[in-house]
Amino acid sequence: MRRKLTDYLLVTLKGVGMGAADVVPGVSGGTIAFISGIYEELINSIKSINFSSLKQLFKNGIKDFWISINGNFLLAVFVGILISVFSLARILKYILDNNPVLIWSFFFGLIIASAIFVSKKAVKWNFSILLTLIIGGIVAYFVTIITPTETTDAYWFIFLSGALAICAMILPGISGAFILLLLGKYKFILGAIIEVKMDIIMTLGCGAIIGLLVFSNLLSWLLKKYHNLTIALLSGFMLGSLNKVWPWKITASAFTNINGKIKPLVEKNVLPDTYFEFSHKDPQLFYCVLLAIAGFFIIFFVEKFFNKSKTV
């Protein structure tokens, strides 16, 4: 596909959206890739990085290798992701720390609309496809209620964490950051990055690269062979993940020392009136609903915008 510079700028913008989503545990960059129309191209481009393309690198040089892996497209996407992560991380963290209910309400509406949009990609619906959607929803729901646990800091587990996190990152509905949280490695990895612990960063990076290459091949194969079932499963993942982004939560158990170990923080979803009574905060229900509706309709505006740019 031939693209102009302005086209690649738009692809980078889509990457920025993916990065912004992946900063927040529970919101996936894969969702943004899906609604912006670059999901399958992204998966197939990553899949093209294989022994065949590496042979071209050594035989014909960098130019042929770059073309064979759709390098310009991949570069534009990942540049956008990096720009977003480094520029928006502080802003999103500030909003989550100061107005969590409002921002989660916005994400809640956004994900509902995204699930509807993704499900429309299925050409034909029947009982088996509907069942797959339900199974996907149940699996994602149970993933979101798993309590973060303490795990080993061994290199093999860091490698595995990187592989699993990157796989989740390209799946609509569940973010890589959330998987690291479930594996008990979110703060550990964050600390390693801040302190520039290269052994940890490189181990995590190697796991991410291997996981991305392997999983992209699996996803590409599923989309080709079982397109409708795969779309239904991804839609289910997104619906199931709504449990994680429910705006009103209270702390069910705080960090406490039990037999010398730290008990993880557990949050429980509640109704708005219970949350406001518990938190002693002024009711924000009207603004929460307004933001959820805004998030819902933004997806459809984004869809219409990108539908006008199908050549991108």
C-alpha cells in the first residue's frame, strides 16, 4: 500500500491513541488499533518479521527487508506509541489520582462503543459465534477479578511477563499494564525502568519481542481461518473487561502485613450511592454519565473519520 507523508502522520496519530490507552491498566491499545482500522495490518506486519524476511536482509540488504516487513508503517505506529507513553503518562496519572471516577466513566463508555464496533466486523452471526462472544466475556471478566499476587523476580519470570504483557497489549480489551499488575510485576518493572536496570529491561524486552512475534502469527492465522469467531472472541474480551473499568470502586482490603508479607490492595465494584457515601465526596453522577456518553459517541465519530481515510 503506497502512502504519503500525511498518511504516515495519521498512522502515527493512531499509534499515539494506542499508547495513551496502554498507559492505563484495563484499557488496551489493541482496542484503539481496531477502531482506527489498522489492527489487521499491524498484526500481519509484525507477523512478516520472520526467517524469510531476515534472509532478505542478509541477501538483498536493508531496503528489501524494510519493504517486506512494512517497516514505514510499523515505525509510524511505534513512534506514535512512544510519543504518547512519554508525553501523556504524567497527565493520565494525574487525572487518575485526582478524578478517577470521571476518567473511568469516560473509558467505560468508550469500551462499550468499541465492543459494538468490533462486533460489527463479524460478517455473519450464529449460535457458535454468539457462544464464543459469551466465553470471551466470561474469560476476560475472571481475568479482571484475579487478585494481584507476589511472584518471583527470577529472569525467566520477567521474560514470561514481557511475553504475556505484549500479547495482551495487542488484544482489544485487556492491557499489558494490567497483565503486569496481575502478575505482581507492575511496580517492579516500573521501578526497574526508573532506575535503568538494564538486565531487567533487556530480559523484559526480549520476552516482549518473542511474545509479539509468536502471538501475531497466531492472531493472523485465526483472523484468516476463523475470522468471525475471532472477532466474537475479541468483542467478548472487551465486554468482560468492563468490570475492570467500572467507575465506582471502594477498597475491600488495604495493604497490611500478614506473617511478614504484604497483602495486596483489593478493590470492589459498588453502585454510585455506596461509593459517594463511602468516599465522602460530592456526587458526580451527572458528570460521570455525561463523560460515559461522550466516550461512547467519540468512538463513532472516530469510526466515521477513519472510514474517510480508508487508503491510510
